Amino acid sequence: MPRSLTPELEMLALDVFPLREPVSKRAYTWMRLRTQADVVGYGECATISTSDLDALRGAIQGREASSFESITRSLTVAPSALAALNMAMLDIVGKVAKVPVYQVLGGPTRNQARALAQIESIVDDEVAEAVRSARVSGHRAFAVAVPLTHSPNHSATLGAATQRRFDRVRRAAGEGCDFVLDAGGRLTPDEASSLAAAFERLHLLWFDEPCQLSNLSGAYRIASESVTPIGFGRFAAEHGVFQNLLRSDAIDVLRPDIALHGITQIRRISALAETYYVAVAPFHDGGPIATTAALHLAASLPNFFIQQIPYIAAEEDRHMRARLAGESLEAVTEGFLQLPRGPGLGITVDEAALNEYREVGR
């Protein structure tokens, strides 16, 4: 006879909630997974297609929330859809077991996680002001974008513009702060090599996504010609890309996207990175559920370095996130985020606010 399912774990229904913050327009999608015993788990990804949603709804029927691995073997959907499902299933398992997700994953390797504030402004005055504001909010590490320039053969112009921005940012942040220089994959290998060399003396945490990953030899050259640490991976969807980066010795900090790969897959990527003595700093530019998922992930990784979270500059956006998932989750104190302590992902979602903010038509 087939094994009877545990009602607390037997998955029944799955819904998604597209959300968009009012000022920044940052968009993300929350997934709500419900079991027969009305235990609810939440996950997050950037977006999910109708066909992927239908496939997930079919796949969960008659399965328990502890069966993520067996479900994924039979599904052909976008990795981001699986990432959200992975978070939601782990949330349910933790709630049923009455322990935080990081306990389900083997127990915490740390009690707090260092935070990296992603500064999204692109004008120097606004960048400096955002860094100053983030410092007041408790941040001590900042990711700042390389300035956009339009000059041909612009290595010298780019270097000068980046140095001016960096000088202003350091004054705004004050003493005791660290920085990541973020190129977003926009530079050529030559431009990136020049910047990496020019910033060696400033001891960046790392130089993030200096160029596209279409040419691994270019990435290796950037890493080999400078002592500035290099970070790659936030645009990588395939696991083979991470393995190639590690094998080619082209990386110092691995940057898998929490909303693209989810908790379980990033743990696998991180285990591979650990054998190469490479640190992991997951990329995150979404909503509060991805934040709490990233904190549980951070607690479970021996080679975790720092957790990027979006710096929410607008009061309206902060209010929305606080209403959805509580005010304390993304609070930073002396540069650190505290681990969630409740069962599952450790947050209580305000479903009235979730329905209020749900974006129709996306």
C-alpha cells in the first residue's frame, strides 16, 4: 500500500503575488504554499510565468514539503520558480519541526550575518547621500556602481570618474567602512583590468562583475593582473558557469543570486567553492522573503562572507516592506543583520498587506 502522507506536510495549494515597490519600482514575486493542515510557507523570485506556475501546481499534488529533490527531477521550469518553491517548502518543514530553517540545514555556523548595502543611485551627489544615510541606518559596507561614461577609449576617463566618486563616498561613510566596486558586467576586460589595478591600494572587499562572463580568459586576466579580489556569478544561471570560474582561478568571491538559485542549490554551489577556498557572498536585490532566506543560507555556509541587501532609500518602500514582513527583519546594527529566530523562515507575513500590495496584470 502507498505510504500515507502527513497532513502538516502534504502540499495542497500554491499562489503567487507579484509586488512592486512604489518609489524604486523594484519588482519581485512572492509564492505562498499551503498544506492540508493549513501550514503556510513562503518563497520569492523575480517573476514566474503562467506555464511554470501551472507545472508547479501539478507537481506538488500528493507530495510532502520535504520532497523537494524528487520533485525537481521531474520538472522543466525556470530555475527562479524552483528557487521560490525551495524557500516555501523549507519554510513549511521548519514550521512543522518548530525550528528555524538553518537548524533544518544542520545548525548555524554564525549568530549574525555581515550586511552589504547596495547603493542604487547613479549620480555622484545622490550616491554620497545614500551612503551617508545608510551609514546612519547601521551599515558599514557598501556596494557602489562604477560611473557611466560615454567617452571612446575611456579607461583614463573612467578611472578618474570612479576615483572622484569613490573619494566622495569614503568621506560620506566615514571611518571603519568597507566597499565593493560594482561594474555590473558593463566593462571590457581591458577597462576592468585598469580599474582593478588602480584601486589596489584602497583594499576593496572585491570588484564585482567587472565584465561579462562570455570570455573566461578575460575574467582570468583581470584576476591575475591585480591583487584586487574579483567577484562573479550574479548573472550566472547554469551551475557549470560557477565550476568553470573556480577551475580557471578567475574568482575570489562567488555571487549566486538567491532569487534565481534558492537555498538548496546555493548550498551546493558553496560546497564546491569551499574546495577552492573561495568565499560566497550571495546576490540579493529583491524583497524581504529573499532577505530572510538569505540569512538562513548565510547561517548554514562555512564559507559565507557577506550578504548583500538592497538599501531602501524611500520611506514609502521601507513602509511597504515593513508592513509585509515586519520592521526588524532588515534592521542593520553595526554592520550586521541578526538571524531570524522563529520556526521556518522566521517571519510572519501580513496577508492583508500582501493582498493590498499585489500588483494586478503582472
